[in-house]
Amino acid sequence: MQILTLSRTAMATRFELVLCGEDTARLRAAGQEALDEIERLDAQLSLYRRDSELSGINARAAKEPVKVTPQIFNLLQLAAQIHDNTEGAFDITIAPLMRCWGFINGKGAEPAPDNIRAALDLVGMRHVILDEGSCTVRFDRDGVTLDLGAIGKGYAVQQAAEIIREAGITSALIHGGTSSIYAIGAPPDGTDWLTAIRHPADPEKILAKVGLKNSSLSVSAAHGKSFHIGSVEFGHVIDPRTGYPSQNAVLAAVVGPDATQGDALSTALLVLGESWLPELIDENKGMKGLVAKKDESGEISVMKIGFEDRKTG
């Protein structure tokens, strides 16, 4: 059994593949094709590239219906469905608020309340008109801007997994920045791929160990881009319903069959917090979820549903 590891940087993160099989040339060809697809999707979905398909939508959709590829239209439809299913906590029109809070190309800064209200007026899937018959996207006002950052990485991982699976490879692991992971089959020496969800304040500690087999793990966290006002930390995950950075959790994780859906749902879970976790699990049979929150003293508590107790030493 051969084990091949490949990697590439895209979507401002490092994607890695671990491929197992008897034919190294076949593994390499499938892995390179999968990485090429991730790179292609980065160029297509990036908010930061002026020549991306997403930037074209953002520039024109308030003026006229913009025809998009069926692949992108289906992704936008899925995003709209998840928005409805998460009480609006997941919203791909979040970009005006991200820009307002200084999280686009920056670490953030507190804006004036009037600026928050103005940005909030541009946020909401009610402003996005998807016409399935013509495969077009239209905005109902100037300033609406799509940002696929909370679903794009999971989508890229899922598409890469499909390419690898179609190549006949039955044992592989794919991750983007360790926060979006998909496992195909099992590793050569085990029943599942063992992954870890690390403590948000201390990476040496593990909140949970997760065994994956033909399933995904998506982790969303408030740290990374953040700033403090007094003792309060404001992270880059903004609640699209209020216009303010979410304070309900510091980390959320979802295990399920699809990395695209998992990426979006872990973001929604981070925004909604532990009160929404039972509903998420009830509505998505077989899914697992975990939420970590910080109390006023700084202590981290964890709520999890569906995770098996595994030794974390």
C-alpha cells in the first residue's frame, strides 16, 4: 500500500491530501486534478480577485440579471436554503458588515453605530433574486455584495473529494487549513480517519477526537482576525441579523456527510450558540455537533451531541 501526500496553497490557506493505494502514478494524477480544481474554484469564488466570477456578480447584479454557471447557481441556491434553515445566521451577503467592521483585508476596528445600520440595510438574502429558469442572479439594490468565505472552503474540499472518488481511490483524506476536512473510506491501518478538535485557547489541549469515514468535519472559530474593546474580544464572525460580531460561542464544529453543508452549518452554529445545537442535530439525522463558549471568568465550557467519548491523552 502506497501513501502519497500532496499540498497546495489556495483560498488563503493550505490544502493537503493524503491518498492511499497501490498505484502511485494514479494517486498523483487524481491528487493533482483535485488540487487544480481547488485552485480553479479559488479563482472563481474569490471576493478579492477582480476577475473572479463572484466579483463579476457583485459588480453587475444590482444593474441587471447576471448569468452564472450552473455550478455556481446551485451553490447559491444551497446557500439560500441554509440561510432559511438557520434563522438567517448563515448569510452570504455579509460582506458589507465585514467591510464595515474592518475585517476585509484587516484585523477589525469598531465602527460608528450609523455605519453598522447602513451596512445592515444591505445584508439579507431577501436582496438576492435567483432565477432558476435563466440561471441568473440579481440584487434588488446597489451595495449588496456576496461573500462565499463561510462556505467556499468546504465546497472546494467536497469537490476535490468527488474527483478523487471518481478516480477510483477508496482511501483518502483532504483538508483545507485543518478546519474543513473530508475522509474517503478508511486509512490502511484503521477503521476510520482519526482527527481532533483543538481547544480554542490552547492548541495543546483537545476538545474532542473524531473518527471520520466518508464524512466531513467542519470547524468555525471566532479567533484569528479579532480585536479587543476593553476586556471583550470581537472576532470576525458577524451575526448578520444584528450587525455585530457574534458573542455566543468561541468555537463550533459539525460532523456530517457533506463538507459544503458542514462549512456553512458550523458558521451558523458559532453564531447561534449552544441553544441551537439540539435543533441542528434533530433536523439533520446522523450529524454531530459541538459548541465551546467562554464565560465571564474566561473558562471554556463545551456542549456536544453525537460525539463518542474517546481518550484525548
